[in-house]
Amino acid sequence: MFRLAWKRQGHTLDELVFVAPFGIWGSLVGLTLNILCLIAQFYIAVFPRNAQPNAEGFFQAYLAAPIVLLMHILWKILKRSPFMRPSTIDLETGRRLLDTSQFIEEERAERMSWPIWKRFYYKIC
């Protein structure tokens, strides 16, 4: 959500000091893997391997999903935090003012002095 809000409010990635190597795609892969884990856990809860399916076994096996959902709903109610659109998220409050262009140039110059294996490792991690 941060990257969408950052882009929607007219900023570029060059203004950020630290950028995730896989960006939004990495977040989407993580979300997809979490959803797949919940689906797999649901399947295991509905069709247990060495036992007959029953309600008690289902709730014991799939208890994580309702707890996470309940905690999220309680947090939203107690904190009264609204759902926000990317265009209305406040990206300026609490932000440190840095000369990002100078910092980025210094970092790029330092990276160019690294050996090739270190640059490759930094790209993939």
C-alpha cells in the first residue's frame, strides 16, 4: 500500500533511500504464499489424513484463520482506524528530511566499488 500511495502522490522511487529488491512483486508473492497456506490448511482441516472428519478436529486444525480475522476486526474497532485510499495516506508526518539525491549518489558510488559477486548477491537478496 505504501508504494501505491507513494506513486499516487507524485513521488518516484529515486526519492526513497531504501527500496525492497523485489518491490511490489515481492509483496504479491508473499501475499499469494500466505493465501495458499490458508487454503492448504483449510483442505487439511476438512479432509484429515488419518481420522474421520468432525467439527472439533476442523476447528482445532483451522483455528488460526478466525483468530487472525477476529484480531484484525477488533484492532480496527478499538483504534478506529479507517480504511484509506492511496491518495489520502499521509506520507509526510514523521518523515525525516534527508538530501536523498546526495545519499543515493554516495551509495551508488560505494556499490560500484564492490566486487561483482557482492553486487549480484545484493541484487537477489
